Amino acid sequence: MGVLEFITAIVAMALVAITCWVLLLRKDRRSVRIEPEGKFNMNELSRMAVSLRERIDILESILDAEVPDWREQNEHGSK
């Protein structure tokens, strides 16, 4: 197997993996649907709220570690 064939095979495998990954991410984003009358699936919305709360907690912990007084700075700026 020549070098060119090897590189071509690696690139092809990488493109297939990236394509699958992107398609899976897009599938997750489309999971929340609005019903015809504008109603939402409350279970899905609840799961999304929990997920967003977890993300906020993680971001706050990162900020606490990187910028210890960010909360005080934010409170003074909003008053």
C-alpha cells in the first residue's frame, strides 16, 4: 500500500466519522417539537431545563475557579 493510498483511506475514514457525528448532533437538536396548536412536550422541556441548569452550574464553577470575585463584580454592575 502506497503512502497516497494510506492517506486517502485515513481521510475517508475521518470524513465518515465526522459526518456521522454531525448527523447525530443535528438529530438531538431536532428532538423538541412544537405540536400543531403550539403545545410543547412538557417532559422534553423539563429534561432541557435540567440540562441547562447543569450547564449553568458547570459554567459558574469554572468562573468561580478562574475569577473568584465575578459574582460581586456582576452584582455591582447590575445595580
